[in-house]
Amino acid sequence: MDRIERVDVLVASPGRNFVTLKVTTADGLVGWGDATVNGRELAVASYLRDHVAELLLGRDPGRIEDLWQYLYRGVYWRRGPITMAAIGAVDMALWDILGKRTGQPVYQLLGGRVREGLLAYRHAFGWETSELLDAVDRQLADGYRAVRVQTGVPGLRTVYGVSREARYEPAGRAAVPLEEEWDSAAYLASVPAAIGAVREHVGSGVRLLHDAHHRLTPIQAARLGKAVEPYDLFWLEDVTPAEDQEAFRLVREHTTTPLAVGEVFNTVWDAQHLISHRYIDYIRAAVVHAGGISHVRKLFAFADVYGVKAAPHGPSDISPIAFAASVHLCTATHNFGIHEYMGYPQQVHEAFPHAWHVADGYLQPGDEPGLGVSFDESLVEGHPYQPAYLPVARSLDGTLVDW
Ligand code: GCO
Ligand code: MG
């Protein structure tokens, strides 16, 4: 029987901060995991280095579920983004090792393909509607069939999901979070028309999504959902903070616009009420933030019972390793809905060589044994961690609000 012989926690910043776990077995097999939590990378690195690595040495890498239970139930202080990202990284690495040992891609170990490709959605943003329409056209020209649309808000200098740069990278490199402003009234007064303009521009065949990013009260969320019904959104995302799962009943009572939530969730229990009451249509947990393939697989299976579909978070701030694990999982998940693909700078693609790819707007896992991804360790030297935090937001009267 093989044994875990070495555990390395690699923090590097090829374009942005990533935390990568490398697990090496006595037989020389290497498994890779992502442990990146945007803005709290060092917390997860320490959790792994100081409290997990030693526990893994000498153990059987094939006991994936037992090790998951050991790291979840065995630590007493369970759940939360830091713990579950650390567990997620270990879990991804062990599935990667199992695939390499058996010569099988992970999706095959999970039961095999249930579809020919994963529908992907891209981001389009523009301060003015005309810029947004151009951004949508660029994604459609690249062959994508689903686009998230985000636009400026009159009177605001900063808005979530909209950048003055070509790429939108929310974590600003600074010693303290940047402060942004917010005004829900101005947003509610302007965003339905912007979405309507996009719908008129693209016609009925393109899937359009929008992310409200936790900022509305439940009744405001209900109002927005109702206002955009004529534009047939694929979903409205994070319409109201999801800790208050029961708040979604109010939203549900007022609108048939599909709802998506869950990128900040870390376990099935965060979404248990939402899913079992069918308050949402899509669950967005990311493999890296919710305990890895083993736990997110259970979350998606729980969602399947209630007709809720899997739609994983796929931003540029989870690494191509977690992205690979998510694509493998969804390739073998029947109740899959859509996969976010924000995309990466070329530097990140090169730092994390990967077999997953996009063809004609659909994601493919590749057929290499394991996850089909690795990390170029030589980058650790020249690309040290740099403090970078997600912004905070305040309303125009200075009150701190959800960013
Ligand atoms: C999305 C998310 C991101 C997050 C970011 C946090 O739907 O892709 O809302 O934009 O804000 O991933 O690190
Ligand atoms: Mg989101």
C-alpha cells in the first residue's frame, strides 16, 4: 500500500496570489490541490502548513473519504472558508493521485461522462450600455452562448463587476482593502433598463446572467427579480445575503426569475434550507471553497433531489487546479446547469499547465489521468505573495454595506 510521504504548501503570485498544495506519495505519485481564498490566502496556507500537513504523513492516499472525515470531524472547529478550503485542497490532491494510480481521468472515477461538454458563461461589463453591448458581442464572437452582464450605476464611481481595465480583478493589491461606494436605489433604478437593452441587442437565443452580489434587501431583490422578468434572465445571482436562507422565500413569492446563490458557501449545511425549500434554482459552491470534490459532489447530489442545478463559481481567483477539479466533477454530474469561466491571464495558464479547455463555448476536462493539471513550482521563488484584498463598500452616507 502506498503512503503520503511529503506535503508542500506553495504560495506564489503569478499575476495574483494562489495557494497550491502538493502531495507526494512513497510511490512517487504527485497530487495537486488548490487552497486559494481570495484575500485570506495566508490563513489557508498556515492552516495547511501548521495544522494539516503533519497529520497526512504516512497515511494511505487512497482513503479519500476517511481522510476527509478525519480533517472535518476530527478538528472539532468545523466549517468556514479557511477550514473547508484546506480540506478541499487535500481532497483534490487525493483524487488526482487516485486518477494517476488507476490511469483514469477523475470524471471517470466519478461515474463517467453524462454530457458531451459543460455550457460555460463569460463575463461582459461596461460602464455605459454601449460599452456593455460591445463586450457582450466580443464574447458571442468567441463562441460563448451565455454571458454575465454587469454595468455602471449613474452617480457611482465604482461598481462591482465593472472595471476601467480590460480585465476585472476584484482583489486590489494594497495593504488594506480599497473602499468602494454603493447606492441600491440608483442601482435598482438603472439596471433593469440596461439588462433590457442587452436582451434587445442579442435577441432571445442568448443566455444572460446578472450578479447582484449580496447587496439588496429581500424586498429589493424581489423587486429586481420582478422588474427583469420580461428579459428572460438565465439567473439573478446573490440577490440578497444568503446567510438568511429564509429571506429567499420572500423573493421567490414575487418573481419567477431564476435565482443562483452559493459562491460563499462552504458546506451543504449552508444551503440546506434554500435547497430543500426550492428557494433557488442554481447552487454555486466552488470545489476549493466547499471541501473539495468529495463534499461538493454530495452537495450537488442533495440539490438534485430538489431539482436544483449545479453551477459552480469559476472566477479568476480560484486556481486552474480547482477549475480542473470542478470541470471533472461537473462532467459526471447529471444535475449540472452551467459553469462560470471568467478566464485567466496567459501567465496563469502557463503557471498551471492544464488539460481542461474550452471548445465552442463548452468546457472539457481532458482525458489525462487524475485532474490533468499541475503547478510550475519554479515560480514560487520569483513571485512572492503580495497583500491583496477584496474591496469593502459603503453607501453614500458612509454606512458599511455588503460588497
Ligand atoms: C462571481 C463572483 C466573483 C467574486 C470573487 C471573489 O460571480 O464570479 O461574484 O466576482 O466577487 O470571485 O473573490
Ligand atoms: Mg458572484
